[in-house]
Amino acid sequence: MRRPLEGLRVIDLGSRVSAPFCAAILGEQGAEIIKIEDPGRGDSLRYLGPYVDHDDQLYSLYWSVEGRGRKSVTIDLRRPQGQEILRSLVSSSDVLCESFRPGTLERWNIDPSRLPPSLVTARFSVFGQDGPKSLQPGLNGNALAFSGLMHLTGDPDRPPARPGANIAGYLTGLFAAQAITSLLYERDARGTGVGGVIDVFMYGSMLRIMEWTIAAYDRLDWVRNRSGNSLDNAAPIGNYASRDSRYVYIVGGSQVFFERLCRAMDRPDLVEDERFANPAARARNRADINAIVAQWVSEEDADEIEARCVARDVPAGKIYDVADLAADEHVQARGDICTVQDPIIGPVRQQAPFPRMLGETPAAPTGAPRLGEHTDEVLSSTLGLSTTELEALRADGII
């Protein structure tokens, strides 16, 4: 299996999701990830549920997934000796990911101005490193709210809804990983030898995926609002309830897909109906055409609806829960779920690394480490600290 980032070293100072997930992406492509945690408690994800009861202690499955593929080193960065150790580690590293409140690294004397110029530093926050809101606390939901994405999520007659997964955190990590590899390419392939500092703010990743929302406000004075499972500018599209109480997602907005859907429904007459004659007409009459599709779906089981649509090349499929996903033959055939050997709870199925090289099934990452599991290994092999020096640092609470 190709590991294009093998030999790269990443220092992960992040917590929660976005910065650690960015590091995880680089790690799943071959980089060595060293996670720095506070000696007393470690990453907050270690304590966020859901939990498995193991030896009368609660173990976080969230941590089992998001802590995987890295080494855990404990260092107290609030103390000068800890800061010196971090600077020494960074001197032989390529990337630093951090998610402290802006200004924290400066107070601790480990900000980018005090680190090697070859280092690529990604600084994660909700609102950015500067600006009036930069010091405000926040998490995934705050980024969704501020960016306007939460305003668009949910049904029009209901309050705004939070998406079911931490998409602001994960997507921010993904954007950051791309920016990091761009700077590494500039540093290494172009031979500049210089890294750089990336301002990674969570609401920015959400803003970037807001489609035409800002352009429509600018040119049409149109404030986009929630449209539920349908779209304002295309129909029929949505989640439709089947006879067996499942939901099927169907896309029939374009002319080609609509005509195919009409054949799947045995309703060729709908193509000739002036209300549905073209995409613009269907958008104006979306309530009518969506109601017709909903009635059709309600009279059959979900498997039959999906089969009839797929047979006519209509984009459609049952809406899965995790049990459906885990049992699906396509997911199994492609190895999209792997088994990770967690050092605490043993084998646990998780989502496999993504993306992958064509034709390759990615190897399962190493399990999420115990707090400080690799402290002695990393500090002795990387910095040459002796057993006596490590014991002294541990006695002082530095590591």
C-alpha cells in the first residue's frame, strides 16, 4: 500500500475534532503523528461518550475512533521546561496542528515566530486568529450558526436544526490537510525550505460550501431559507416515506432524471403536463410534483421503489441507519469498515481511512493510545533523553 507522506512528522496539539482530524488524515497517508496531551487529563475526547464499561471504568468510543493512528506524549506546556521540550520536538518535525484559543501559544513562547521557519503550522479556531470575535469560545455548533448553514438546515416551519455529525469540525480538518500538503509541496518540491502558518477557522469551511447563497443575496437580495428535504430550485427531490415505513431519497430534478422517474412510476403523462414540462416549471410547482412522487412511494416497499428507480437509472436509494450500512454488501466488498485493535477494549469496528488509492484497501490504523503511552519512547528516540532525565521530568510533573 502506498503511503505518500511516510517520513513526515506531525505534532498534534489539538483537542476535540478539527485539528486532530487534520492530523489523522495526514497519518492515514503515512505521516507519523505525535499527539501532545496534558499529563493530568489528556484530550477532552477521552471523556466524551458514548462509553464502553471496561474493568469498571467508562471508556470513550469517540476517543477510540478519533484518537487512533497516533502516539501519545504527555507534556505540560504551561511550564518552561515543557515548552522547551516542545520546541525541541518541533525542530525535527514538519507540521504542527494546534487549536488553543488565539494568543495562547504566544503566552507560552511556542508560537510560530519562535519555531523553525520550515515548519507548517495550522492554527485552528472557530472565528480565526484575529478580528472582533477571535477570542470568543465556540465549537461545531457555533461555526454552523455563525456561517449561516444551520439557518438552512431543517424544515421551513421548524427551528433551525443541527446536522447529525460534527461537519464543521471534520470539514475544517479536511480543508486544513489540503492546505498543509500545498505548503509542504511548495517547501519541498519547489525547494523554498519555508513552511508557513495557516489560519484555519471553522466557520470558514462552512462558509465555503454555502453554494450560491451569498451571490443570490448580493445580486437578487434573496435571503435563502430552510427548504427541508426538498429544494427551492429543483423538483422532484426529497425523502419519501414507503409503505414499510422506510424512507427513499429520490432525485428527479433534471429533465433527464425526471423523464426516467416518470417511466419508473409508469406515469409518462407527467412529462406532458405543463406544470412539470421543464425544470423551471417543476420548481414553481414543486409541492404538486413532490406530492405525486410521495404518493407513489407510499404504495410500495422501499426495496421495490429503489429497484424500480435504479433499473431506470434514477438516482435513488433507501436512507440507511448504521445497521443498514454495516450490513451492506457494497460497503463490505470495498472494505469501508475496518477493525481497529484498541489497546483498551480490543477489536472494534470503525470507518476505514479515506480517501484511498484506486484498487487498494487501506490498512486499519493503530488503536487510540493510552494517555502518555509513547512519552518515553518518543522523547528518548527523538530527543535522546536518558532514563534518568525522563524520571526527573516525570517527578516534576513536566511529563
